[in-house]
Amino acid sequence: MADGYDRAFDRRLDPERLRNRCAPESLGFSTTDELPEVPGGLGQARAEEALRFGLAMHHPGYHVFVLGGPGTGRHATALRLLREEAAKRATPPDVCYLHDFDKPLSPRLLTVPAGRGSTLRAAMQTFIRELRPAIDAALGSETHAKRVEALQEAHEKREEAALREIGHACAADGLALLRTPQGFVFAPTRNGEPLSAEAFEALPEDDRKACEALVDTWSDRLTDLLNQLPGWRKALHEAIARAERDALAPAVAHLMRGVRERFADLPEVGAFLNAICRDLLDSGTIWRGTGEDGEEDDEEDGSRFQRYQVNLLVDHTDTAGAPVIIEDNPALGNLVGRIEHVAQMGMAVTNFTLIRAGALHRANGGYLLLDAERLLSHPFAWEALKRVLRSGEIRIEPPSEAQEWRSTLTLDPAPVPCNVKVVLVGERDTFYLLNEIDPDFPELFKVAADFDEDMPRNAANEKHFAALLAKLARQSGLHPFDSAAVARLIEHSARLAEDGGRLSLRTRLLADLMREADLFARQEAQSRVGRGHIDRAVAARVRRFGRYAEQVREAMLDGTTLIATEGLQAGQVNGLVVVELGGERFGHPVRITATVRLGDGDVVDIERETELGGAIHSKGVLILSAFLASRYARHQPLSLSASLVFEQSYSPVEGDSASLAELCALLSALAEVPIRQSLAITGSINQFGGVQAIGGVNEKIEGFFDLCAARGLTGEQGVVIPTACIRHLMLREDVVEAVAAGRFAVYAVATVDEAMEVLTGMPAGQADNKGILPRNTLNHRIATALTDMSAARHAWSEGQERPRKRGRRHEH
């Protein structure tokens, strides 16, 4: 079958096609120090355009969701554009909360121009600090003390005069007004002296009754007088309060004068100062409290004067332009603010100074950057953000779901009007999921900035990419990279993109590799990073994550896992799989076997039957079943049963990249034509037998190469890949060198027929115009086998003797 081997040889790929190299001299520089700074992002023009559009739109609902893969510079680019836009806008005002003297549980909101909030707070702190001495001086002055003493003396004299008048008046009726520990009493007198109880009892009954009647009459008059005394005392207190107001007014006015002058242009501040003055003048003697030892109780004074403080919620003193806030922990309290409580005498209490700002307060008038996945992971945070964006105001309150049955008494601060542009950064799956399940999401986040994960690779883009790498090196304080090192990084970027014709924009992975290469250069005392340092960093990273890959390969080398790399076997082929662990990927071969027998046309996927096969893998098996029936059983029933299995596979299998290998094993079993075990194959198929591209082609080739290299390269080993994957090849240098030396081969096929020719060395055979297949070809053998099975099945169904199987001769 030399013809089949000749065709297989023709499908070998030249070494130049296995790795799209970058020539260092084409970059036009010696080291990255010569490259200019990249003004903006690279390869993200569409995403940047969407971001700028969203930031320019000031209508409700035009918030931005930045979507894309991690490590593509989403956060850095969004932050750069936000800062550019923020620099063009005015700085928003400072936000303060003040005590409301009419409604103490509902603090008032005060906004003042940027920077003046801290000035007002400092002024009020100075005012409070000077208030205690001023109050003591005013209320402790000799003038005030004499005035209060005079008021008290006048009050006492008035009471004494009234009582004296009653005493003199009742004496004319023979009674005396006596003051006892139990109060005032009237007693009959004789010769000006009160009668004793015995003398009173000795009086005639008529005299006693007359005396008692007089006592009742005068007692009523005394009661009338005593009822007037509280009014007189109230008048005394009011007079003293007026005296205190008169004493305090000049002191308070003097302390307030400087604050009023500094904030005369802000009427709301003036109203607040007026309220403080009224409260001070109305408070009276409560300011004269002292501690237990007779000294002033500073803590008590602090709590009394606390209501005169200013809670500066947001201070924009050092803000230039609009604020740009990044909240890494968007929990509910960190997002919309919170009200803290302190324990006092076993109770949780609070006041307006314990109101704390959230990220929305700090970003108000500017921009807020949030990570979508982190936001959604915090209870109630997503709903709170939507509530703020819908209502246009920030309310500091716990959601009803989080409130306890017996909630602690708390405050109800005035809401803060909110005008903020929110930028969410998240994965694509998160964006599409929110669009699907949350009807509020598309109404609030109308702009999507989709970040590409790679870009076309051409000469111009390679130079732009080199400038980006230079920027990453400067940002991390690395040694300069020479042109050979940058060329190696460009090749590695194409490897990350899984496409020799594209460059990966996952700059995080590239920056990590550059830092690791820089370490090796410093250890060698080199002033620049070269290609060898990049190679060393790549190899070191592979080794760090290579424990499992080595264990898998060792199991194959010692025979625990059966993988043949030489010989021939019908119904058996080496498939290729990719495993991803910790962000690193490696490939290895897996044995796939197929068996056939007389049956009803069923192809049993053992992986699916044992629930180890995923949906996509099962789809691939169904497609190959459809191909088999459509090509070979169009005019007759498919009278076989077949089984497919991944041998020694004990973990779930997903993907359709093994469907080509499974079909080749099945066709080999049908035709009874052996497959070269020195080859491995990967690819998916369609219902017409076309071979389609798959992922991880570089890792798959290298995984089989490493096993063959460990056993010894013979020149017969190789890998069969889809033709569509040629552009994805960015193989390791040792693999390319082995192919160039003829010790390993990579074949590209476009159809299952081409794949079978490479694997078996036998021509596939094409039907002529009459539909007749040439003898001694694969397709002829397969068609003959199926025809025999159909005849046998018909014979069994008719009760006839099974026809004798026609002999076949293998020719290679």
C-alpha cells in the first residue's frame, strides 16, 4: 500500500509551519529602553470607544459593564479612561451631617463647596473647645451672680410678706399662724400665746366650734396663697433663665462671630449656627453640671456639646476634578454607608457623628469602579446598588431582610442626592447571565465595553506590542529587555492566544513571565533580560506546575497506563486530551478502542453510559454515528453494534476533540485494518466526514512528543491534527527541531479519509461515477463488512444459515 504511505508523507508539515517566529531585527530596537511610552491601550479600540461613549452619556441608565477575560487589562484601561474623564469635570461639594434640633433621630444633610467641609468642622471643634470656659465665665460672673441672688431674695421676700400678712390678719380673730415640720397650721391664742391642747379642750363647746370654723376659713385662705407659690417660683425660674440668656448671649455671639463671618456666604451654615445659638441660650443651667469630685466632667460635656459638631461624611479637600473610587470590598455597608453603634451601660446607642460614608457617597459626582463578581457575592449589595441608581439618592438603612425582629433604635439620616457613573467589571458569563435573569440590569447598564483577549499579529502590531511590553517592564521596575527577549515574548503571546497569527492581550500572564525572567537576569548579574532568561522562566513555570503531568507520563512509561507508541493494532488509536490545573495546561495521550459486532445499528458510548462523558463528547459520538450511517448504510440497514471507550480513564471526559480518533478506531475495527500505534490523532468531525479545528493543539502534540522522546524517538512517531489547526501551531523549539531532523512528524488532514490513510497507510478509496469503490481500499473493506453484516442479520431474521464470511487479505 505504498500509495497510502505516499499520501501520508505528503501531509507532513514542514518545520517552518510549526512555529510562527518573530525576527528580533524586524522590531527595530536594541532594548526596550528605546521604545516610547504607549499612550493608551492596545488592541482594545472597540472597548475603549464603548467606555468613552458610556462615560459621556449623562442620561439615566447609561452605566457601563466592562466584560472580558481576566488579565486583559480591563481594570487598568477602565481606570485610565475614568481618570481622564474625571479631570475634565468639576469637583463635587463636601457632604456633612448635622444634628437636627427639632428631630434628633433624623440628622440633617448639609453640602458645602469642596474643601470647606473640613474648615467648618475645624471651626466647630474650636467653638466647642472654647464654649465650656465661656459658659463658666458668663454664668460665674459677679454681675450675673448678684442678679440671680437679687431675684431669689425678691422671691423669698414676696413669699415671706404674703405669709406675714396672713399671720397678722388671723391674729385679729384670735388665731396664730405656726410653721411646723409638717407644714403651716393655725392655732387659737390667749393673750397672744397659742393654747395648748388641754386648754383648747377645756373651752366651752360653742367656743371650740367657733374656733374650728375660723381655722377652716383661714386654712382656705392659706391654701389659696400656697397655690400661688408654684407660679411665683416658675416666674423666678423664668427670670433666672432670662438672666442666664442675657449673660450667655454676649459670650455665644462673641464665639460665633468668627464662624459666621467665614461662612456668611452659605445660608444653610448660618441657619445651623442660629439653631446652635438658640439651643445654647435655651439650655440654661444644664451647662453648669459638675463631676462627682466637684470638677467638670469632660466626658459629659463632650456628649452635651456633641450635637454642635459637624460629621464630615465626604471631604473633597484634596480632590482634583471628579472623584474616581475603586471599592474592592463592595459589601452593603461599604457601598451605601452604615450607622455605627457604641455600647453605653449595656445598651447600643448611636448619634449622627457615627454615620459613616460608603463608596457611593465618596464617588458621588464622579465615578465608581466595582468588580461584578465581588459585588454579587455580598448579600443585599446588588439590590442596594440598583435601588440607589433607580432612585437617584443614597439612603443609609439596612434592608428589611436584614433587620432583626427587635431592631436597635437607630437614626434615619436625610438621603443624599446621588449622581454617579458606575462601571462594573466582570466576566462575559456574568454579563449575559444578568441580562437574562435580572430585568433591571439592561435598564441600568445600557453600555457594554467588551474587551478582546487577542488581536491580529502583523508587523505593525508586533511593534506596538513591543511598546506595550516595554511599558509593563517600566511599571514593574524591571531591567530593559533586548529585542530577542521581546521577540520571544511575542511568540509566547501567540502561544497564549492559541493562534500563531494572533497576539494574546492577557497582559497579566505576560507581566508575570517578565518579572520572573527579570529575576533570573538579576541572579546572573545581567543588566538586560535576554531570550535565554525568557526560556528559563517559561521552563521554570512548567516545572512548578508539572508534578501531575510527570506522574501521568511515568505511569505510561512503567506500563501502568497502557499507551503504545509502536506496532499495529486494529480498533485501537491514541487520542489526545488536555488537562488544565492551576491555570497551566498539558496534554497527554489516551488509548481509545472500538469493537464491532452484528446488531441494530447502535454505537454505544461507554463514557456516556457510565456518566463519565459530557454533553459535548456525547454529541461528537452521535455525529460520528450519523456519518457512519449516511456514508455506508444509505441503501441498507446499519446492522452493527459498536462500543467506544477511553481505556483506563476514570474521570469525566468532555469535548468533541476525540470524535475523529473514535471514528478512526471504529472504521479500523470494521475494516480489520490495523492502525499505526506510533501516531496519535486529535480533531472533531462533522456529519460529512470533515475534520474540524479543536483547542489545545500545541499541548496535545507536545504531550505525545514527550512520551515518545522518553521512550526514544524513532522517526515513525507523530501526531495527526486538523488542517484548520495549522495556523494555531506554536510548538516548543525541541519539537520543531525533532521534526526538522526527521525524528518526529506532524500531519494535517481535512477529512476522515485522509486521517485513515495516515493512520493505516492504506488508500481510502473514492467511489466512481457509478458509486463503485475500488478494491483493496479502506472504504471498500468497510462497505463490504457492513454489507456482510446486513446480509447476516437478514439471514438470521429469516431463519437461514448465516452466509460464510468472505476472506480478506491485508496489503501494506
